[in-house]
Amino acid sequence: MTEPTLVAVQDGIMIITINRPEAKNAIDKATAVGISEALDELDSNPDIQLAILTGAGGGFSSGMDLKAFMRGELPVVEGRGFAGVTEATIRKPLLAAVEGFALAGGFEIMLSCDLIVIAEDAKVGIPEVKRGLVAAGGGLLKMPRQMPKRLAMELALTGNPISAQRALEVGLVNQVTKSGEALATAIELANSIKANGPLAVALSKEVINKATDWSSEEMMQEQLKIVMPIFNSQDAKEGALAFAEKRNPVWTGK
């Protein structure tokens, strides 16, 4: 039986592949559990710096497996939400490499990633209203924070997808690549992140994610609570020493 989720680690980068191309990488319970378990390993294993989430067979994900849903399955992991990721708090960076399509819940998975690389011919969106449904996996909440509100409203109310180029223009994705090159480009981006201090990367991500909930009066104080430990860390000392010695730093994440 084919594994619905494939996980591979090379040079500190975990690649999580949704492996159900025959079902357009729709998410069933087993797939959600597989993604969740991979993310647990990501955050607990010091030898892994970050992860890339992608799909097999030329597509990212079409969302929830409706056939599995009709059998009574819910592709949700407690504490992590749909696909084991949409409500998850992940300390390390998570990138998305999108080919072909990221629709409905697949789009919501994409929105849950920190950085997004998308192929030039890919389409993304939430078509739920066309089926009399609502995008309840976080898309309606995350879209207005990641793109202009009126465009988010358009996607939600029409159910129409947008192109990769339009997604880039509005700042929804980081890079657009040629078809078939999304994963390779995401790995290049991952290597740029991996070269940096892992503790500094994790804390920077935490501040950015939490800052939208802080008032202007409290934001500096709240930021300091998170970042102050970095200044006495081994990595901060190693970074300064490596700079002085004109060599690449050797990070420990401590």
C-alpha cells in the first residue's frame, strides 16, 4: 500500500510530500496524521533545521478528501487542525513548494506555511462556495492577513482561483518558478535560511507571527521577552567569533 505521506531528510532539510496523486493529493485522515507526525519530528529533532511541504504528481493538494469524509473520516489532528497543520504552532520554518494547484483545503495548507514557492502555471484559491460550503480550515481568517482584504473577499465570495503571477503581485507568495521547479527553488531558499543561526531564525519567526496581536504600546516589550535570551546564547557568541575570524559559523541552536 502506498504511503499517503512521504518524509525525507537531507542536509538538515525535511521534505514532506503529500503522496496521493491519484486523488489529486486530497487529504484523508492518514495523510493528516502523517503530516502531523512529520512536524513533531521537525520541531523535536535538532538535526533538522526546517521543512518543505509539497505534493506528488504535479499538484499540491485539492483539499479534503470528500470520499473519505463521506465514510466518516475527518482529516483533522487535535491541536493541529486540518491536515495536521492549519492550526499548528511550528517553531521551525515551514515552506510550501506548490505545483499545479492548491485549492480549497490545499490552499489553506499553503497559507499555513511561512514561505511559499509556486510554479508559474499553478492556480490557487478556495472554491468552497461553489459547492455550498465555507472554507473553514483557516483560509477566511488567514487571507486578510496575507493579502489585501478586498482580494481576499473576492476569492471567498466568487470561489474563483488566482494565478501564480497575481499571487506574487499581491505578496501572497515569495517566488514564482518555471513549472516543475518549485521544489528545487524551495530547497535553494531553505539553504539560505539553513545557513543562519537556528535559534535566531526560530525567534524571528515567533516575533513576526505574534506581532499582529500586539498593540503599539506593548510590542517592543513583548518582543524583548522573546528575543532577550538570544543575546546570551552560544550561537550569538559563535556568530560574532566566526565573523571576527572570517569563517563560517558552526551553529548549535543553543
